[in-house]
Amino acid sequence: MHRAFYNNLADQSVNGEILSLDTCRTILLSSEIELLPLLNSAYEVRKKFVGKEVMIHIIDNAQNGYCPEDCHYCAQAKTSRADIEEYPLKPDEEILAEARRAYESGAFRYCMVFAGRGPSQRRTEHLARLIKEIKSKYPIEICVSTGLLDEQKAQILKNAGLDRLNHNLNTSERHYPNICTTHTYADRINTLKAAKKVGIELCSGMIFGMGEGTDDIIEVAYTLRELEVPSIPANFLVPIKGNNLAEVNDLTPEYCLRVLCLLRFLNPKAEIRVAAGREIHLHSMEVLSLYPANSLFLDGYLNTRGASRAKTLRMIKDAGFTIKSEQDLDQLLENEEKDRKLCYTANEEQLMKRLADLRPYLRSKKNVSKV
């Protein structure tokens, strides 16, 4: 592929021009694409709009399991036989303690995830109180994932100070019935529109490796652009035993990186997050994801573990990036590398989170009681 092709990708993206369907297909499929020039082109766009900063997110699995939906990729789905640590909604004290821990760990945004089809009126009001209290204590942004939401409930959360609502499209409208039957693609679109209407920023992305085609990926990337979604998590299917979808389709490190580049070109100003599955599918090329993407999770995901904090922070620093946080990257890294008890390096082969990972506040409280 001629050098002008890569330069044109960056120029078109920076100038707000939308790439053609054929160009998008070329990025994902063509054997003539060279990975490093493609990554460099995506990095030029990233650098133009978001510089060299990396946003760190920490996710709180506020309720694990008990979900009535049948999303085939999810270990919390009613149809999943995955071995997870189920528990109802965490007490407020625990959620607030984890918000503090996220802030002190350098997170720019604290993400709370609640299993279920959608929140009741009572839970919506409870969540609003939690958001207010967290915002009053810590200078940290808050994102919640609550399932399907209407405009009235979105307004309650907005009034409480919610910064973002996460609700992933996950896949295209065509492919959606193959991964979920208890709600529709339209339900998800309507939730995003309700949140946007009341002024909540949107966080919505996709899961790759679920049997989708190239055009499904491109369709979702176009849709996220049309919705002007400012935060786009790119998840790569984690094969969890017991899920309906337990095998990953055709994900190589290079393909994953091509996907991230495509998301950057089509959504040049967005926060592109390399999310679940990055450690599994990118392998030794994981650091290259930071050239198109500018965001990641620390402390793993909903039910699966990620790399240790020290390893992730070291990767960011060694690649010459900084973090968007009130905390200093060098100090955070020094603390993590000094206290190996906080790292998962001895157990990185263990995929699923245990109760101590999911509920660190209870673990620390137990240790204190022994002193």
C-alpha cells in the first residue's frame, strides 16, 4: 500500500471526513495493509485530538449475577453456566469505599455496573443518592451501566451529577438476534438516545469476536459516529467456560489493532478504550493498542481479571504516555511495584475473578479486624 494511502487516512479523519465503506473494508481485510504505517496514521489522529494522555477507568461490579437477560457473551446472563461469585447489590459503604480506592489509584473515571434488564424507580433514586455522595467526596467522573433506561430515569441520574451512561451496542442490528433474544438492538439505541436527550454523555462500544462480519463492525462504527458517542470501549470476546458464546472467532493481535485504528479514524475525537480481552488477544503487542486508543481499564473487568496494576502502569510509562489524573504516574507505579501484595502477577493465569477481587473492601475490612 502506497504511503499516500496512510497519510490520506489521517488527513480525512482530522478534517472530519467519513471514510468510505470500501476504505473501511481495506483497513480491516486487505493483505496489502502494513500494520506499523496504519498505527502511525491512527496515532497522528489520536495525538491531534487527545495528545499523549491515557484515561484510566476502574470498574465496580456492584451486583454480580441475578440477571434476567440472555446475552450470550455474558457470565451473568440467566443462560450462562459460568462459575461466578454471585451477590446482590453491594451496600453503600462498600461502593463508596471502592470509589475512594479508584480515585486513589489514579482513575479518571469510576464505572459502576449493575446487572439486570434496567433499574426500577427505587433503584434509580438509590443510585442517584450514591452518585451525589461520591461526587461530593472525590473529584472523579462517574459512569454507570444500568441496562435499559427511559428518559425520566435518565433525567434523575443527570440531576444527581452522572457524567456518563454506558450502554454498549455490542454488535450490529443484523447480528443482534444471534447474541441476545430478551431485548433488541432498538432497545439499546433508544436507551442511548434517552440519555443523550437529557445531557448525559454516552459510552457505547462493541464486542469483537462473536461471529460478526466485517460489515457488522463497520456498521457499528458508523452508528457510533452518527450518535456522536464520545467514549467507545472496544471489547474482545473473553472465552468464559459456561457461556453460550465461549469460543472466539478469528481474532489475531493484528486484526484487533486494525479494529482499533478503524474506530479512531471514524471517531477521531472520541475516547477509544481498549477494554476487555486486551491481554488475551493482543499478547505481546498490547502496548501498540495505545497508539490508536487513549483509554483502558485498571483492575480487570466485570468477571475476569486483567493484568496487574503495576504491569499496566509500567506499559503506559514505558511507551512514553501520561495519565489523565490528579495522581502522579511515577508515584502510583512506585507504590504498586513496592507492594507486590496488590499485584496479580503470581496468578495471571487465573481468568475468573474471585470474591477477594470483586469485593476488595470486604477483604481489607477483614484484615483490619485481625490487627
